[in-house]
Amino acid sequence: MADEARADRIRVDIAQLAIGMYVVELDRPWTETPFLFQGFRIRMQEEIRLLGEVCSYVWVDARRSLGVREQLAENSARAEQLQPLIAKVDFNREAEQASPVWHAARDESLRILQAVRLGQELDVGAVKRVIKECVESILRNPAAMLWLARIKNSDDYTAEHSLRVSILSIALGRELGLPSYQLEQIGVCGMLHDVGKIKVPNEILNKPGALTADELRVMQSHASEGRKLLMSNQQVTAATVDVAYSHHERLDGRGYPRGLDAGRIPYFAKLIAVADAYDAINSDRIYSKGRSSLESLRILLDSVNSHFDEDIVGHFIRMVGIYPPGEIAELNSGEVGIIIGCSPQSKLKPRLLCVLDAQKQPCKEFILDLAALPRDAAGRAYRVREVHGSGAFGVDIEAYRRKGLVIPAHL
């Protein structure tokens, strides 16, 4: 019997761990770790992160785990399949590949909401397929997919917001060093995190003014409604349900629907919460004008350790950048340009493609690199007066990219 038990113990690298695996031994004494129990089933992404802080590998009991051998085989196959793709690819070449992937994912996001409206079952397999392609694109060059996420032209905010949160979360997971199979899990979580909003009446969802106390309770019910919808589908993972239910919890315990404190909020929910808040702040709504990326990041930073995890926000800011490609910069001269990048040595002095003159009229495009300390016609040093979101002053960033004038750098 003892030999049989040993045969069911599998050594698993931290990067290969998944929710549902039963950890029975570490690569160091339990007393040197923060874990109280010598043996436990992984129930939250946070536990995997904590294991990664103290261990390189662990031993898992296959008999007491949920599909551990199948999970490891699938993870290994995915790693082998994606390994050649994890490389730098030219932005324009990747943009050509990413565009149909983006549109297929957007269509799928719309289909999800339509299915829920009609009381039909979600096609989770289709969601996983489009998310897998998004992950592969982001591993090749995240700048292309993140650029597409800046183009906001849909009337269905919930569908496009869910897709943008998915893309931002995948890119953030990559920044955090998560393995590809977890990036796919995060992408699905992002796509489905707001599915419960279908149960919120449009007059509340799109109300121009402030919500009443009763309306706010209905709005906040989307987390619980999302949990119910997803739990009824056998193809949906526990992590996806956790994110739908917990992405509005706060580290200080003042979130909803359960008022969880930091230690009880699933790691993926903490990650999705940052991407969700950023896109919501950064997007135009019926009741509010979207803030610039710079202002959105400032709001996130002001909310660390109360709303959001400080480490996750720090990685998110590094991923997006203070002056991200695609934002519109208004200079102190009145001229307007599209931010096309920053050198690593001058993160606060972006490079711009100037497209409007001081009177906000179209001009002959030219490159202005603020790191070179250029001066305007009056001899004043150029500086950024204000950063605006994509589309400000009627500037179509995608039109300039198609003309080959905007080529964002690799991330």
C-alpha cells in the first residue's frame, strides 16, 4: 500500500500547478513556509503564487487531485506548441495576424451576451479557442493586440469591455511571468467576468446620472448573477466562477458582494480587477467621459492596498507605460501628436507623430522626439501639456497605422 501511495506522488514544477491539485510535500520543510497544514488541495490562484515564493517544485498526490495527470499532459503539450511563438515579431506583421483574431474574439464576446439574453448555454469551447489565439498573438508581440484594444467603436460596451479586459489581463499575466496555460485561463476569466450584467436592466446599466441606493444594489448584483450563470455550465472552471463573483472585492474588505479581505480574494480576481478598473476609467460611457491612460493609471496607483494589489498595479503600470502608444498628446505649443513610443532611458519624454498644428488643424506629419529636447518656433522647449485618450481631436490612430506612419515598439 505504501509503494502504491508513493507511485501516486508526482513532482510538479510551480509553473505547472493548477487549482484542484493536492500538494503533499514541498522541496523544503513545511515549517519554513507560511502554510499551516502539511498537505492541502489548491483552491485559489493566490496559493499557487505563495508556493512560488518559497518553492521551486512540490509533490502532488494524483489520487487526491482533480485530473492532475491530464492537466500536466495538457500543459506540457501547450508549452511545446507555444515555445516557438514566444519571440519578438515585427509589429506590423503581427498586427495583420492579430486583427482577424481580435474581430473573431469580439464576435464571440457578442455571441456570449446574446446567448445569455436568450437563455441559451454558453459555448465555452468557442471562447477558449479564440482566447488561445489571443494568447499566442500576445506572446509573439503584445503591442499589436494592445493597440487593437485601444480602438473603441462599438455601441455594446459590455461585450467590447469584456474583450479588452481579457486582452489586458493576458498581457498583464505575461508581464507577471505566468505560464501560457494560465494566460489562457486568465483570458477566459476576463471574457466572462461581467456576464452577469446581462441580468441588470439597461435603464440602470446605462443611467446617465447617479444611481439610487436600490439601483446600486441591482447593479452590484451582477457579480452574484454571473456566478449563478457560470456555475450552471459544466465547461466553466472554478477559477472563472471565482473571478465573476469576486472581481469587485477590495483588499480592505469593503468590496462586494461578500466583503472579502485581501487574503481571501482569489489571485486571478485581483488581477482582473486591475484590468477591469483601468478599462472602465479609460472608456467613454453614457454617464462619463473616459480619462486618459495617464490619469487612469494615477487613479489605480492611488487605490493600491485599499482596492488593488500593489504588486499587480506596479506590473500593470510598467506594462502600459506612462505614455503608451496610441494615446494623444497635446503639447504646450498647442500642437497635437500620437504617442508612438518612449526610449527605455527616457520614459517621461515620449516620441510623437505630430498630426495637428497649434490651431488643431491637420498638418504635414513629422516625428518629434522629446528626449532630444527640441524647441518650438518661439524657442520654447516642447513638453506634454496633457494626455488624451485615443480619438481625441478626431485623430484616427488606426488610419495612421495603416498608412505605415505609426509603428509602436515591442513591449
